[in-house]
Amino acid sequence: MAERGQTAGWSGGRVVVIGSINMDVVVTVERMPLPGETVAGGSVHQIPGGKGANQAVAARRLGAPTALVGAVGADGFGAVLAGFLGAERIDTSLVRMEHGPSGTALITVANGGENTVIVVAGANGSVSPARVAEATIRAGDVLLLQDEIPGETNEAAARAARAVGARTVLNLAPFRAPSPGLLAATDVLIVNETEFAELVEAPRADAAAIAERLRAELTACNGQPVGDVVVTLGAQGALARIGGEVLALPGRRGPVVDTTGAGDCFCGAFGASLAAGLPATAALERANAAAGLAVGRFGAGPAMPTATEVDAALSGV
């Protein structure tokens, strides 16, 4: 556990996450039920999660000083979530406890790692634009945003980061059409292949077609130009357009236990690597390796790998 809190020798900026904190209620099944069908479940688990919290844990375990702005409910879940985040040595001074329930995700995981997720916002809906000023975003920081908090909060945060010279990484998950102001203030978009199709208003495509589309000029569903974008492809790895160059990252080799939180791991590791001063291409390699490790473990938040594990994966150990 000591390694996860390490910051000795860290010369980069912070990772600031403004986002959701959920309790994942996870049920394992042999296969997904068809509509109207009942199947027997194998086990039930309560695991800390939420896209904001997962990304913060991923960044912190890679060594980045990490602050999380969010909210939990005044319920049993809220106390457990706060304790988990504190144990990860994340700065949770800006995580508020609100009246009402915590955010909750109902997750089904089938053999082979396939999952379905239903998210109930709960306290996450209270993360308003007024909370942005509390984050004290500074030049050199990397801001991580997702779509499980109000859209106007994301836009206010991205604008604040742009004003002080911090970089913003926006994960459009679950997909919500980004406002022109949010897109203009975002430095890197991260989406999966389904979210990419929604972003560019096109049918879902295979990796080759996505790569071809990335080589062309991109506009989002609101007509706004899209600059740097990363498309995660699950077992096929990821594609990215950074500075006009299209890059392909290989997929993971090995058994897949649970894909829940893999995208969050990618985002958190990418943000931590940028904050450490790595160029975007190297940051993508670390993010891809981290996500590959996460899918080999059960759960979301607790499955995030450490810097030592990522280094070993990149070196082939």
C-alpha cells in the first residue's frame, strides 16, 4: 500500500479529477440474460467505483499527486467510499457528503469479462459548477473529466483549466454530446468505439475504418472541430490521433476477468503520465499497459495497477 501513496521524486503537476463516486453492486453470471429472461447469478459484490473515483485511483497508484472533487451520500455506501479513497492517499478534502443516497452502479459481469452497467447518479448530481473554484487548478496540472456529473460542471472546469494553462482530458462516458464550449476547452478526448460513433454521428465501425476516419478532418455532433482524440478498442488496444499523427496501440494478451473500469484506468494512467511530463505518445503506451492489467482483475477501483506493475508490463517482465 505504501507504494500507491508514493510521491517522492515527483517533479510534475497534479492530477485533478472532478467526477463521480459510486458504489458498484456487481453480480456475476455465466451469460447475460436475454430481454425478459431470468438467469442464475453466481455472486454479489459491493466494490468502490464511479468513473471519477476510478480515474483518481488509477492516477494515484501511478504516483501522481491526485485530488478528487466529488460527492457521496449520507448513507452506508458513502462512508465506505470515503474510507476507500482516503486509504488510497487521494486528496479527498473536496469530497462532500450530501443528504440522500450515494451514486450507485448496478453491474452484471459474465464469464469472459463482458459487462452491462446501469448508473444511478445520487449525490453525483450535486457536483455543480460552483465546486470548480474549490479545485484550485494550476498550470502544469492535468484535469480529468467524465460524463457522470452535470455537463455544465465539466464545461466550467475545462474553461478554468484552459485559463490557467492546465490540460484537460475529457472522457465522454457515458456518452453525452459535448457542448461547443466544453469541446473547445478540451485538450484530449477519450472515447470507446461506440462513443466515437456517437461523437462523429456515424455507424459504429471496425478498427480499420476508425483509423481511416481519424486521418481525415473530424467534426463532432455539434459541428465543432475535434483535435486530439483517443479511441479505446477493448481487446484490440487503442487508436489515437495526436498532433495530426494517427497511432495504433496493441491489444492485451492474456485472460480477461472483468472489463469494468478498464477505460477509467486508461484515462487515469494517461493523465498521470501527462502530469509527470511524458509526451502524449509515451503517456498512451503507459495507459494502454495499465488498462491491460486492470482487465485481468475483478472489480473497478481496487483493480487499478501500480507504477511498478505497469513498468514491468512495458518491459515484458
